[in-house]
Amino acid sequence: MRVWPGNPYPLGAHWNGSGVNFALFSATASRVELCLFDSADQQRETFCIPLSERTDLVWHGHFPDIRPGQLYGFRVYGPYDPKHGHRFNPHKVLLDPYAKVIGRDIRWSDKLFGYRVGDRKSDLSFDERDSAECAPLGMVVDDSFHWGSDRPLKLATPWNKTVIYEAHVKGFSKLNPAVPQHIRGTYAGLASRGSIRHLKKLGITAVELMPVHHKTNDRHLEAADRANYWGYNTLGYFAPDTRYAAADSPQGAVREFKQMVKTLHRHGIEVILDVVYNHTGEGNHLGPTLSLKGIDNASYYRLMPGDNRHYMDYTGCGNTLNAQCPRVLQLIMDSLRYWVNEMHVDGFRFDLCSALARELHAVDQLGAFFDIIHQDPVLARVKLIAEPWDLGEGGYQVGNFPVLWTEWNGKYRDCIRQFWRGDRHAVREFATRLTGSSDLYEHNGRRPYASINFITSHDGFCLEDLVSYNHKHNNANGEHNRDGDNHNQSWNCGVEGATDDPDVLSLRRRQKRNFFATLLLSQGVPMIRGGDEIGHTQRGNNNAYCQDNELSWLNWDFTTEQRELFEFTCDLMAFWKRHPVLQRRSFFQGRQVQGGSARDIHWLTPTGAEMTDADWLGDVRSLAVRLEGDMINETDEQGQPIHGETLLILFSCDHRPVRFTLPTHSRNEFWYPVFDTALPGDLPKRMSEGDNHQLSGRGLVAFELKRIRVPSLTNLVWPKRRRAA
């Protein structure tokens, strides 16, 4: 096996057409060996070759005889001294953190742990058993792919025109009969005609995929015949999970992922990845030694000050990546750029993003993580979404992320749930959330679209369960219902779980329509949890992270009610798209605009009068808002003023019907009701100012202000005058 000195950059295994360059960072290692395997079934490596070159703490070598498809790992030598943060163990074959595909997955065994499992000294002991037969292995990849006219960030849908659909690659199409059976539950299945037909009809502009980075499937879950279905337990930050590929080879997973992105782009759909750079699947001090822990534990992970044996855990998953280390930041940035430049994804949603923003301890908006992204010519152009919290002290940072970032608005989710549940004193905050949460985002120059609005997400109740359960029912997870959030702000409409009570079922259908309508009538970026539009239920499980089965997979065998809900949601989406006033790039002013007499927004009582300060106080449960279509004070891409229709929206979370008096308008206009969540198919055709509209209990109605068409004199056809006899 010929070995040339090679180069310290790029890190990982890089095929250049005439050989493969391997490069691995380790600041403290004393020796690094490259292990080459001929097949995934081998018990030991075929070759074990030292990387003798070391440049700037990077061990490297070029191998002119290696080709794509080669399986490989590393053995890294150094001190095994857990008390000082070092966990080197050359008996463990380690996965390259830059591996672009995982050629062999983990085969759980005690041999994967750096210490003797069961030893009284626990992780302070040293395990000499070899892990070569069960360790995960990387595979050298040929990155070539014919993208055609597709270019990175070619779509670039403006934020204010974006609608996000959160989906799980497997769960979305696994049971869909419109998808060919052999590709269901795969990248190819998500890009199939049947899948795209559904997404296009729904009207979304972007899919946000739950983690597709290759993950660690927890040992305790496998032992219990369960799996880490959600995937928030990353093993490889460059490798698409091969479990979601229909391809018959690991390398095929890379090509299949690229083809999925290319196909979705061709249909105008962006791809956003949910990424987990806050922790890895190696767990705490008792976790396995799979990759970073054995390569350079003290550099890659945040260790407890004064107690380097243990890890800082801001994630609840055992460890936290050390974003203070330049090489860890490089790993994150190299990974992000790879997925944009090589895989053509359009953005990222950062799981537990506050953990990445921590400097010494507190979350720092000026931290190195933000600085390096904001100046990056590639990453500064993608869609950046923060989950603005972690589990550490001061980790809840909704509204505190800098410009360029959008956020999952947890306060929006909570407030909208509280309002439609009928909580007292929710209406004032409801109005703020409806209009883009200016209290959170306007102070530092951010726009309404900084708010990613959502009612439900993968974490917590799905929409069907939000209106069907007061309490979580997670017994199927095997943790005695102790897992999952207890604070759900849900309401079962009178009966816990399944029922055949027609009144309860009718109310639940109305509440689902209320939630969807509120979401799409709010300023900001709407995000729909995949399956909510078809009434998917998890039977009260609000933490189905380990349920890789029919509980999580979407059921495409629709009932009549599910089909009606889907059609209603599609109509709502079309309504949202045709009204510029719902897609504003700036906040409402609530006052006269540019010296004019009109205002861009009016809040009204059920009597039709302007709400006063006193009207916002007390137990207010009903209100109306008028959004002026011609006063949005914005321009289009050509700098022309944007004109749209004025909207009037009536809300009531009161269980009793409420009579609204419609507000004034000009002589040649009238109010046209578009939809009523209580009476979806039975609406009057035209209403005038002063007319009364009876809003059903817990209902929402939207009106458009229409102009009466009066024929001009030039278009009238006059009868011919008869000549005198």
C-alpha cells in the first residue's frame, strides 16, 4: 500500500480522481493509524497504516491506490486519563467525523466502550477488547452528480412568502399507496410523484426534514425492540442516513438524497434540514467510544470545569459539543457548507440552538458561533432557523437571536393554544402574536418573518391529539409515562381520547379549523407539522421519538372528515397566497401611515367600534381585526406599491355565540365572507356595514372587502332612436 505525505486539508477522506487523501484533527494524540476494511463483515481490518505526517495538529496521508467504496476507520493513540478529559483507546476503531457516508452501522457490543462495562471503577477502567468487528465505518465516496441547471440556493423563496412543512423522511411516505412500494419511507419516496402531488396541492414552499444525518440508534432502545425514530442523536454530520435510502449501496444513499433535492427543487420546493450540532450520540462519561470521544475528547466536548471526567450537559443527552474550540466550529461550518454546496439544501433548523451560543456559560448573542456564520459568504445566504432554547440555565432565548436568524416562536404556540382553549386574559397577547410578535423581534431590526409560527411540531401533541387529550399517554415508550412534557396546554373538548359523541367530534373539527386558520392569518412564517393536515393521531403520545411504526407513520387511508380537513387546509393556503397583507415584510404601525388618514390595522369590538385601552382589559374573549390591503406601505420586487384586498377577521373563543356588527366601508363596497370555521359550507354571499353576523361559539370568520362593479357610461349600449314618420 503506497502512502504519500498528502495534505492536512480538506479534513476527512477526499477522492480527487487519482487517489484518496485522509486527514484527521487531534490535538493531543500521539499516533494515528488508518484502518482499511475489505467488507462490512470483517472481524479485523485488512491494513492498519500509520499516518506519519502531522501538520497543525492534523494527521494526514495520501493513498494513490485507494478508490471510492473503500471502508475505513481510525485507531488513535494517546493517554487514557478520564479525570483530565482524555479517553484515547487504540483498541477502538473510530468513525471519521467527516465521513460522507456510513458504510457499516453500529453493531452494539460491550467492546464499543472504552472502559470495562460493569467494572466497579466504571469509566476509570480501561478496556483492551478490540471493537473492529462492531464499530461503525466510513466509506470513501465519489461526490460526482449531474445537477443539470440546479444550483445551490437557486430557489431562494423570500421568507415572507415561505410556508414550511415539517416532515420525517420515513414516516411521510411509508404507508402512502400513491408511492411505489419499493421506495416508500425513503428519500426517493419523498420525491415521488404521489408525495409531490400532495405537497403541491397543499401549497407549501419548503419541507423541513427531521434529522437525516446518520444517527446512533440507542442501545437500550434496540434491546427493547424500539428505535431512535426522530434521529436527534447524530453520529455523522456529513453522512445522509442510509436507513432512508432505497439504494442498494451506501454510496447510493448520497446520490439518492441529491436526486430528492433536485426533484423537489424542480417543483419549487425548498429543502431545510433539522440539524443537531449541540450534542452527539456518544452520550456521557458512561457512553460508547465511537468517534469524537476517542479522537480528542477534551477538544470536541465541553467538560466540567475542575472535573474533566464529566461533561457539561445543556441538552439532556449526556454531552454538549464544545463550540468554543476552533476545530469544533470548523467541523460545524464545514458540515453546513457541504450540505449547501454539495447537497444543495436551502437552509437549516438548529436543534437546541442556545447550546451552541453559550460562551463560558451564558448564552451570548455575540458568540463565535454567530460571528462565523454571519460572515460566511455561503451560510449567510441560507435560511437559518433557531430552536431558541436548551435545557441549561438561561437557555430560553425566544426573541434574542440576532439578525439573519428566524426562530421557532414557542410563545406563539403557547398563546394560540391558550386562546382557543378559552383561557382568561389571553386576548392581548393573542393580538401581538397574530401580528408578528413585534415585542420579540422589532427591537433589533428584525422583521415579522423572524417568527416561525407553529401550533404543533414533532415534539408534543399533533393537532388531532391537541384537541382530543388533556394528558399525555406515553406508555408505549416503556418509561411508565414519565417521559414527554406535562405542560401541553391542550383541551380534549369534553372527552379524553377517542369518542363517538357527535357534539364532541364536531367541536374538535371546529377547533382544528380554528388552529389552521389562525396560523395562516398570522404575520410571520407558518409551519405545519406533517400529518396535521390529514388528521394524523398518535393516540395521545406526545413524545413518540422511539415509535418507528404505524403510531408515527402517516396513515393515508382517509376518512371523510380527514379529507374535508385536508381540502379546508388547501383552501386556506390558497387564501394566504393571494393576500399580500398576510405576507408583510414589515410590522403593522397601528397608526396613520406617511401622513395619510388611513391606518394599516384596526382592532374592533363585537359592536364594530374601535377597541380602547379599557376594552383590552378583563376577560375579553371576542374581537375583530381589519387589515387594510391598500395600506401595507410596501413595494414588490420592481419597487411598485403592493395593493391587495382588505380583510376583516372575527375571532371568538367564547363557548357562546357572539353577534358582530360589521364595520363601515365606502358606498361602493361590501363585505364578502370567505370562510367560517363553524360553518365551512354555509355562508351568506354579501354583507354591508352595520349588518350583524352571528359568530358561533369558538369560531372564526374571514371577510374580504369587495368593490361593487358599476358599469361605466362608455360601456352602456343605448337603444337606437326611432326616426320620425
